[in-house]
Amino acid sequence: MKNCAIVGINWGDEGKGRMVDLLTEDYDVVVRYQGGGNAGHTVINEFGKFALHLLPSGIFRKGTMNILGNGVALDPENLLREIRQVREKGVEITPENLMISERASLLLPWHRELDGLEEKRLAGKKFGSTKQGIAPFYSDKAAKKTVLAGELFYPEELREHLSDLLEWKNLTLEKVYSARPYTMIYLEQWLKDYCEPLMPFIKNTSAWLRDADNAGRKILFEAQLGALRDLDYGIHPYTTSSNPIAAYAPVGSGYPKAKLDRVIGVVKAYSTCVGEGPFVSEIFGEEGDALREAGQEYGAKTGRPRRVGALDLVATRYGVEMQGATEIALTKLDVLSYLDEIPVCTKYLVDGKETEDFPFPTALKNAKPVLVTVPGWHQDISGVRRFEDLPKAAQDYVLMIEKGTGCFVKYVSVGPERESIIER
Ligand code: GDP
């Protein structure tokens, strides 16, 4: 089993960061293949607690190479800040353990600004953007209106390219949003302050990955967000602007011929969803508040309270399928320990008909959850390390997920710390 992707099965925030942190020990290389600074992976280890937005979670392991692939929205300002913060806790970050693909596009200063301007224009109809410039960035990438990181090594051509982009983007800023235009002087300073310090990390990572793969080194692909936020397969238009599905990992990593031997789908023991959009199994009121508190469900990037809900087997089955998950890592089972009985959504009711299939996005707003309740275990399980030592009701909960998704639950996480894990 050589290469592996760790991906989110649901709406994101499933606990992928803690799984990658745990499993990097077995891998030589960790690659981020999509997304940008718009979400955060929380990792707790011997260096402290971190919310990683851009850095691959393998950055804490000695001897692990971390790569930001071409599919990533490379936000120089955020990345530099993150490198500084992680270094301050005693973690070494050098070109020996971090590389940036020369083919990654730079998230330019106006992308973040445009995100805010567009959400303001949409007002009541907003999509719940994290305002990190991700949607404007990926739109411009598809329109070939971004700059590749490797262009930093060609200063003359870069300035001409940037000046063309500036002229074009200022039209939108001034005419559509009545915003202030950017100047070349501003961009020159931005290049100096935020891009030049990154240059030692920028490499031909495709060639490096090819050589690493040929040498038998094991590669871990790390995703951001989850299947339901996938640009093509998610809850359109409340998705992100990239593809968190595992099938995209080879493309966005810079090594398109990579083979995935394992796809670990991370599922939370209940549901959470940040921002707008349909969320069928949502729990409101006091019950919702209690679950949010128990799971400390507040956004890693924005601090926004997350919407919470019952485990949704319809969405989870769909996520497992879209990800091609070969196994599940179930996280936060310990959070449910306070409940006497646990609600689970097994089907949806759409226009009076029960279905186990995840509906077309437009139909989702009419979907109602069909809920069952299963017994809770009502005892602390955070110290358990063997499946057979879990209370019977907790074992049954895990087996129900396995049956409902048709996918083996290989890991059960019972706490945020690296060692709080049961492996089956
Ligand atoms: P990610 O983006 O998928 O990595 O998820 P986040 O980092 O946004 O959210 C996961 C949160 O749950 C973090 O605060 C983790 O420390 C925490 N966490 C992960 N696994 C567990 C677990 O098994 N139990 C508990 N109590 N917390 C966990």
C-alpha cells in the first residue's frame, strides 16, 4: 500500500488534519492538492495546537517532505504568516521539508478584495464565503488570468504579465464595484514583501514527485473540505471552487499519473456545516447548542459557530461513493458520550417519497430527514484504545455506519490528540 489520500466525506471539518498528522509517520511525502487559506485543519501534537490553512500537516514530522501542489490557491501573505507562526513554536521549515509547485497560481491581492465586494453586492443572497479570495482566484485561474509561482524567476516577463492583468482587473474593480484600482507600485511592493521570501521553496515539484515515486517513497495526499463542497459533485452553488475529491489528487498534486492505493474518508460521528446552503439533518435550539458546545464546533478560520446536525447516512454514503473511499476514519465519537440516545438520519423524504439516494442540489431544499434514534453509551470513551473495549452501544454505532455506507471503518478517533485513536 504505497500512496494514500485523506479526504473529507461530508461538508468539511471532519478532522482530516488530525488523521493526516497521525498517519504522516507512515509516509515520506505529504501533498496538498487543492484549496487555499479558506479552511483550517486543526492539529494538536507535541509542539502545541495549530490551525493549518495552507501548510501540509506533515510539516511537524522530521524527514517528511511537504508539497503545495499546482491545484492549490497559493496565498503568499497567508502562507508566510503561517510559516512564521509554526516556526515560532519550534518547528523547522526550510526548503528541505517544504516545496511549492512552480505551477501553483498566486492568489493576487485583488482576489481577497473581490470576494468581499461580491459578498457585499449579494447581500441577503450570499454564499457564505470565507472571503479569502478563493472563488475569484479559481475563476481567474480558469480564465488564465493568474500568475504562476515559477514566474517569479522571470522578473521582466512577470512585470509585463502583471501589468496586463492589472489593467484588466482594474476595469472590474472600478466599473463593476466602484472600488479603488491597484497600481504597479503597490504590486511591486507586494512581490517584494510576500512573494520573494517564498522563492527558495518554489521548485519543479512534478519532477521531484516522479523521482520520489520511482524511488518507492510513499505519498500522502491531503484534501481540504469535503465531498459535499466539491465544485462538480457538491451542493452547488454552496460548494468551494476546487475539487476536494480524491480523484483530483493526482492532477492537483503535480503528479497526474500517481496511483491511489488507499482513500481514507474522514467522517465525523455527527454532522456539521459552516455557512449557507441546505443541511438536511440540522438540529436547532437547545439540542443543537448542546451538541455544538460538546464538539466545540466553531470554525478554525473564522470562529463562526458551525451548524450542527445528526449523522447523515444519505450524505455520508454519497460522500463515500464520490471519494471512492476504501476505508473510513470516524472522528469525534467521544463527543456523543453525553447523549442518552442519538439521532441518526437514515433516509430523506423528498416530495413525499423516501429515498436513500442523495438528491440533485435544487431538490435538497425540499428534503426532510427521516430520523431514527439509537442508544447512547453515556460514559467517557476518550481513554479507550481497542474497539472491543468500547461500550456495546458505541461499537454498534460504528457498525451501523459501516453497514449504512458499505465501507470499512478502519479508525475510530476518541479525542483530538494524536494518540486518541482506535485502529481496527
Ligand atoms: P479538518 O479541517 O477536517 O481537519 O477539521 P477541523 O480541524 O476544522 O475540525 C476538527 C476539530 O475536531 C479540531 O478542533 C480537532 O482538534 C477536533 N478533533 C478531531 N478529532 C477529534 C476527536 O476524535 N474527538 C474530539 N473531541 N475532537 C476531535
